[in-house]
Amino acid sequence: MELPPLGVDENLPIIKKNRLSTGIKDLDIILEGGYLNPGNVLVLGPSCTEKTALAYHFAAAGLKSKNEHILFITSDLTPSAIKEKASSIDLDLNGEISFVDCYSQTIGSPSKEPNVTSVSGPQALEDMSFNIGDIINKTAGKKLRVIFSSLSTLLLYNPKDSMLKFLQVVSGRLRNAGATVLFLVEEGVHDKQLLGMVEHMIDEKYIIVDKGGSFELDIPGQSLFLPIKLGPSGLMVL
């Protein structure tokens, strides 16, 4: 019998072969295995911890596998802050993980950790592209989980044409490497034309909806809104 792909829990009642675990079992069941793999996945929502928690769960799930590597492109937090925030909801982001850090140098505190490559800031698209390509090459043979946290910062700091060219090149390179990529985007920050052009490159779009203090996750293609809640042990589907 052919085994399911890495990162998908074979004990789930229904799984698809082209899926990669979200790190949240109840959500994996609903998505029949997780996010599309390979695939470009947009997570759109208000500025809330629930959105980043989705990314942390996704990363932590990959770190449990011996044949996966995690890549964070961070533009709004330092790598150490990301690990601390994940730890606060009982998720360990230590292991096979790399960071392309577009933030630390902007606050005058570049990281000295061995798994972190710092670039000058969110406008250093060429350096980002080079370092992403380098990590793809170094992790050949491993399944890649990639998180852009947040893509909104890059969109705000770069000209539209430069940013779209960067996304086309990088997303294509990551797709060829078999990666699943999560792009975290702030709702209500970007004009509709720019967001529409970004979505043209996206395979799946998940929307976090603020219901006045509680949150729901809009599942693509299912007309399904899942109530979600962040607790001390991570994100839960209610």
C-alpha cells in the first residue's frame, strides 16, 4: 500500500495525497489532510494572534518530521520573538528551521543565531530571493514548509511591480521545490487591485473573520466557517 505524504497523519479518517498537515488535527480532518502540497496558501485576516498561530502550528508540525525543513521569512518580528510567541502557546520551533530575517537590522539588532540570515530590511528583495534559493539548494531532498510573516510588510515597503516580480519568481521556485508556502496578509491594508494580483498566484485562500472578539476561519471551496479559539495549548477548532 502506498504511504501518504510526509507531514500528513495516516491515522486520519480521510486524507488526500497532495496535502501537508496544518498541525491542527481537527482542521486536518476537515481539509482531508491539510494545506495543498505543493502550493501557495494565503491566510488573510485582521491583526490577531489567531493568524500567526496558524503559521506556528504549521511550522511545529514539520519540525516533528525527520525529512522536513521550515523556512520563515520574517519582516515584523525577530526570530527569537517568533520562537517565544510560539512557546507561549506550547509550540516548540527549535530544530530544522531557518530564518531569512528582514526585521532585526531595521531595529539595529541583527541576530547572531546560526540558522538566521539577516538582510538589510523589507526592501532587500534581491537578497531575500538569493537566500531563499540557497536554502532550497541546501535542503534538497527534504519537504519544505515556508512562512512569509508577514507578506503585508513586504507589499507596503516595495513598489508593486518589483514585489509582484519577486513573488512570481520566488513562489515558482518554491513550487518546483515541492514546498507549501503560507503567506500571512493583513486585511484592509492593501488596495483591491494589488491584493487581486497577489491572489492570482495563490492556490488556496483562507480568511479569518472577526465576529466581534471571536473568530471564524473561512474554508476555501466549502462555504464553511469554522469557529476558532486560541488557548494556552494553541489554536482550537470549536
